[in-house]
Amino acid sequence: MLKRTIVPFLLFPAFIASAQEKKDSSKTARPMGWKDISSWRSISSFSVSLSPDGDWVAYPLTTREGDGELIVKKVNDTTLRKYPIGGTSAGFTFSEDGKWLAFKETTKFKEAKAAAKTPGKQLFDKLILVELSTGKKTEFERAGLYSFNGRVSSHLAVSIVKERTMGGGGADAPRGADLLLVELASGKTQNIGNVAEFDFNKAGNLLAYTIDATNKTGNGVYLLNISAKQTTVLDNDKASYKSLSWTEDGEAFALLKTTKDEKFKSDKGVVLGVKNVSAVPSVTIYDPAKDSLVFPKGMTISSNRRPYWSEDLSRLFFGIAPLLPAKKENADTAKKAPATASAQTESQKIERLKTDTSIKSLADLKKALAKLETKPDVKPAVAPGDEPAKPDMIIWNWQDKRLQSRQQVMEMQDKNFTYLASYTLATSSFKQVNDSSVRTLAIFPKQQFAIATDSRAYELDQNLDGQTYSDLYIVDLKTGAKTLFQEKFYQPSFTAMPQSSPDGTKFIYGKDGHYYVYDLIGKTNVNVTENIPSSFVNTEDDHNVVKPLTNVIGWSSDNKYVLIRDLWDIWQVAANGKEAATNLTVTGRKDKVRFQGRFMLDRDEKGIDLKKPLYVRMYGEWTKKAGIGRIEAGKKGLQPGVKTLIWDDISVNALAKAKNADVYMFSKEGFSQPTEFYVANASLESGKQVTENAPDRGKYTWSAGTQLVDYVSDKGDTLQGALYLPAGYVKGKKYPTVVYYYEKTSQGKNAYSNPDFPGGGWQPAMYTSNGYAVFMPDIVYKMDDPGMSAVWCVIPAVKAAIATGVIDEKNIGIQGHSWGGYQTAFLATQTNMFKAAAPGAALTNMVSMYDLIYWNSGGGNMAIFEASQGRFKGAPWENWDSYLRNSPIYHVKKVNTPILLLHNDKDGAVDFTQGIEFYNALRRLKKPVVMITYKGENHGIAKIENRKDYAVRMMEFFDHYLKGAPAPDWWKNGVEKGDLEEHLGTRAFDMED
């Protein structure tokens, strides 16, 4: 059994305060309205930061349509400061010694909104520097990028944004701007002009920066020694310097120098590597123009990949790409050009052959020579503007490995693709690491080995049926040797792919339901899970893939062990396969508690240090409780097992440690209890609340609580649903209810629902505040029956929820978006249990949808249907019954439920025609249906005005059918096109209303 070691007041201060708050405000609290959300203040769970010394906590308190503030609180006393940050939170950072804080103050919300109506109007941020001990502020106008200088924490660098000139200067305009270097102790400021890029090393004693000035005067790369106040010019040229990148320990850095050549579209590149920075810096320059015998013809060093040093500083890595010719010759040049190939000199012919990268064999050479032969009928070049008009078209070929639409989506990425190359200093040698046959490379730590992936032979089939195969190669980065490791390697889940050890000499990968470790030095391959008394196949994954695997948590820092979780526990597995595996958590399977993963407390770690305690996230599968446990894996003589530090009917999502102190911060939340953060010691005891989220929550009513509803699907699966009680719930009274689902959702029973305007219209806290019960049941899927699976799970779930006495069985609505929208549309064709249905972005015809395109990615839907969410075996023509049986459109005659349908005209996930098909069929049958389309919107609604509108309309729809409210006019009578603008104007609102 789980040992409960929590001190009672650790778990409950926020909840006790909340209960008291509710009691005190019960007479004044009211249901939340949609207009209240515009000014709702809250914190983002990922924006709370603990200072490196553990003394301070900071977080932005922001609102959807208004100005926010940064809250800065001292952990161990009552010191609390609030700073305005404008309409957008632009981030903040502590100095590494914890004595200083810097943050941006952006333009106020109303001013930014007004400025948006003036094209080209430039807005500026202000940087605020705060001395935490005194609260003293220093402000910097027009602030851009900024940074403290690492461990030293003696200086702050701030880039000052230039005001735009008329025309903007174009792509060739100098990028440099003033850089202010502020000495924190004295406040003295040094101005360095025309700085384009800057970065401190990790220690903070050195600042590397590049200059980009008008006419490239003084352009170069410079190194400033902060304490000595000495600047070294490392390289100067009439060129652009960019992509500056320090090594992790800050002992060297690399960058690019590029020059423009009018003959080519892209700039020509040179790599610079600087090391020995703490003494007399040495600069290594690799210029392809001076290595023409080895460097590939027709290529250059690319600006699209940042260069970097190998960890041992013996090699420089960088990207190379083809040099593409500039635009076609102009008319004058064409007149001067030779009219026929016969006019070419022999030297020109030889040069063309040298640069022809397609020549791989003697046969290729013969073809190239043939092309150089004289062609007497060659016509003179055509002057620009006189060319014949070309058609604007796309050619779709059945042999295309990628759909033309996919090629269009990937066009820019393909154009910017770079091959990896290296330069070895000791031998002054260049090597191209990969080519078009193996475009994908995973570089291992220490840069000795890499895994190359070649999917060309399987790409077409993968895009058709979704089953992922590739050939894996081991690449020796020092010699360039490439060795086939696995042919037609199957990847049922991402965890199967190789994951390197911290020293880069081993990797773990998944195959046929097991994990293997391959030793790159010893060339041994060991099945490390075959003798473990557990399975690492994710049997709960119900997609059409074979033996998907559970997760690898990570390698130990000594490279000897790998931590792998099964569905319940975490195992320590020897990489050599010779030691018996240890179940570190022991009781997960027995207690039905999932040990889901490890909290990473050191962002700079190189593997998991098993000598230190491991903090793991715990989740009760059937209780929905959550918590944090600690494993003392490295203590000799200590029995495996987890010490429970936090465990309650809450959700716990975050645990962090102060970088330079033994201070820990964690979060807790409930469905109606905002996410709050607490600071404690290593045992997480006596946690002190350091945030105040949603300070206005006491004004409104909230859900009275949550219940778990157990049920069994029609196919015998034991499942659960989360039932959220309405505000003011009275036992014995029945309430109108909205049922929402998306595969499995009950695990979110204790997740906080922050009031907002969601992209799909659904906001559970808003509904419970307004007197609705909300029910979220789980759905598990059977192959070939994605729609029927919803019927088999949702209907028995709702029946079980009705049995609790909370739900009014006569007033139940259903809502879902995307895949959940499909379930909603399908359920409406299968039962009359629901009084209203609101499917958003729903798939409605599985046959036609199968052959359509997922426009957001450009890929086809067939892979999604066969190996992902669709869960079908084969294509429709191989499986007609299943596709028809699970398509809402083919059962549309049975719909008796009023339907509010959302489908946007630029939906790139579920094609707009899916909504049109369902709407037109229902309309033809004269069924009550309204379809809402927001012009230009994608799968989810992005524009705030559209989010507001849809959220309000959805609730009006449910209020009418589930609460008996009058039907809104847009539902009852519709809105003619000529009246739409006036109609929309009467409904629009913002925080000023």
C-alpha cells in the first residue's frame, strides 16, 4: 500500500482558503458570463519561475483583453512587488546569482489595439531591470534582446531596437543596432554600436558579438573580456557575420561569414571556429573556395544551419547546400551570350563537366558529353517579357512518393534543407556526412557516431497505409563510414527509434515488443528486456500498429543502465543485459498506480544520476489521484520502492528545483481550484504557497465538486467517466448536462479549467458555473468500428451517470470537436438519448474523407485512417461494410436530434466538404441543423472575435434545448446575407462592454 507521509496542511491550504472564500462570497457570487472572460486574470502554469538562489518567485498575471502585471514575491517573508507589463507578457529572467530581475513591459492593450489599425506603425518594448534586495528599477526604452552574463552576474546586455526608416532598407539593410552593456553594481553603461548578434559564454566573463554596419564598414566578429574590459578583433571583412554559437561549457564558439554573389540566389558561406578564448583566442577558418578539390562543386556553406564545435573541439560541424543560380539572364546579357553550344570553348566544357553533380558513372559522363555537342538549331535567348505564357498547374503522378500537396507544404523546408558536413582541424580535412540518400541524421553525444535514416524505399507506402519503415545506418562521424544497421526497421511508436547513451557509444531501440541495446564500440546487440517479468508492449494502444512500446525514461549518467517503464512501474535495466533488472517502484501494478515519468530537475544533466534521488509523477488509474514520489535508487542496501511525498485527489504537473539551492517548487490544482505553486525542501514538506492565481474567482460560482462514474462498455471494457457537478448543486435535484469526450478524458478529472475563449467553443467551467452538470466519459476503440466504439462506450456511460441522480435524463446534450466532433455526429445518428448535439469540425463521411487531403500537412488521410486515429484495417474498397457502418452520413435519416454544426472553410485537418455533406443531407431531410462557418479559419478558431462568437452561440443553443430558454433568432429564423453585418455588430463585445 502507498505510504502517506504528507503533513495535512501541506496538501490543503489552497483548498481550505477556497472553501472559506466560497462561504464568505456565497451571497454575492454569480454565474460567470462570457463577457467576464475578457478581463479574467490568471497565470500560465509554465510561466512561474524560481530564482536560482531559491529566494524569489516571479510570475505574470495576465488577461485576455487587458494589461497584465508581473508578480515578484520573496519566498521567506512577505515582500511582494507588482510591475505593469502591458498587454502581452514578453517574459522575464533572473540573474544567476538571484540578485537581479529583468523583464519586458510591452505596449498597453488598448494602445496596441489602436495601433493595429495603422499599417506599419512600430511598437516598442521597455526593459525593466530590478535590484531585488532594494526594489530599485532601471528602465531601457526600445529594448530588444537582453541577457545577463551567466554565472558572473555582473552585467546585463540590452539590444536597442532601431526605428524603421521609409522602405525598411530591404533584405540587404544592416542588421546592427546599439548594444548597451550595463555594469550592474555601478549602473555604468557602455554602448557598442552596430551589433547584430551577441552572446555571453556560460561563465559570463566573455561576450562574443558581431558587427553589421552600413556599407559593411567594420563588419566582423569581436570578443570582449568583461573584467579586463579588453576587446579582441577576431575577424574583419566586408561580409555578414551570423549564427554565433557557444559550446556548452563556453570554451569556444563558431559562426558563419557570408558574402553575396549576384550570380546566385543564396550567399556564399565560410565557417569560423574560435577557441582558446580564455587566453589568446585562435581562429580557424574553413573557406570552401580554397578547398575546391574536395568541397562539392556547385555547393556552399549554408546559412540555414548553425555551425557548432564537436565536444572535444577537434571538428567543426556545419551545413552545406546547393548554390542555386540567380534569375535568368537579362536581355543585354542574352545578346552577348553565344547562340549555340558550339561557341563554347573546351575549357568551358570541362568546367561544366566538373560542376555536374549528376555524373556518377561512365554512362553518366557519356550523356553529359552528348549534351555538350553542337546543336545548330539552337535559337537565340529570348528577352524577358517576350517569353510565351506558361500554364499555371500541378501534375499529380501515381508514383509520387509525396503528394503534390505535401510537396507544396514542404517546399520552403526542402529549399532550406542542408546536408551536414565537418571540418577536422588536425588534418585540415572536409567531409560531407550525409547526402540525398540519408537526409535524416541523429547526431549522438560526443559527435563520434550518428544514426542515419533512409525511408525512400518505403515512403510511398508509409504515406498510404501509415505503417512506418526505414533503413537505419550507423555513421562514423570521424571517418564518414556508413554501415547498414537495420533494413526495413519497423517503428510502431516513436519510442522504438534509437536513443543514445550520454557518452554516445551505445543506443537503445525497440523491436518486436522488446528493447535492445547496441554497443557501437564492442558491436554487440543485446535484448535487455527478454528476461524481465513484465511486458513493455503498450497493450492499451488501440491503433492499428503492431506491438507499440512503452516509454524509455532515459539513460543513467554512467551509461550503464536504462530506465524503462511498463504500463505501471519503472525498471532499472542493465545496458549489458547481464544484471537482473530492478523494479524501482515495486507496487505500481499491484496498487494500480502509474509511475508516469521522472521530473527533470537539472536542465544541464547528462543522463540520470542514480546517486541522487529520483522524483517521479504518480497517477492513480482508478482513483484519479496524483502526486510525487521519491526513489533513492543510488543508496546501497536500500530496498527499491517509492516514498510518497504528495498524494491526493488533485493534479500535480510541475516540480522544479532552484539551480543553486536546495529549494523545490511544485504545483497543485483541481477542476475548480486554480493551479497554485508551493515552495518546500527536498522532502516537499511544509510547502508554502507562493502564487495567487485567478484573484477574481471569488466573484463567481464554481462547480460543487467532481465524481467518478464507473461503467462497463457494451463490449465488456471497464471504464470511467468524470462527472462535474454544477455550481450550487443540491443532492437529489437533477440538472441539464452536456457530455463531452475525446478518446480518454477521465484522467483530467482534477485538471483545472481556466476560463477562456477556447478554439473549439467548449469551456467546462463556464457550463458548471451556469448550472450545468458536465460529464466526460472514456472511449476505447475496436478495430474497424471507430464510430460504433463511441456508441458502445458513451451510451452505457451516460446511463451510469444518470443513475447517480445528478443528470436530468430528459435534458442531455453532447459536444465534441474534431475526432470528438465525429463521435458527436455519429452518436446523433444512432440514438435519441440526446436532446441537442454540437459537433465541431466533424468527419461525417469516412469513405470520402479517406481519399481527401490533410491540408495542414499536405499529406493524405489514408495513413491516418489505417494506422492512426481512424483504426480501420485497409482502404474502403477492401472494407466497405466498416466504412459505411461508421459514417454518420449513411445513417443521416435516423437523426432526430437538433444539430449545431461548426465547420470552417479553411479547415486543414477535416475538409470543409465534410461539414457541407452533413449539413446538406440534414437540410434535404428538413432536420433542424445550423452550420456555422468562420471565414478563413482553420481546424480550430484562432481569431478572438470568432472564439467569442462561437462560445456564446453554443451556449445559447444548449440553453434553448436543455434549459428551455427562448430560441436565439439566428437558430430560429436564420440570418440573411444582407442582414449579417448588422446582426454581428449587435453581438460583438470586448472588455470595454
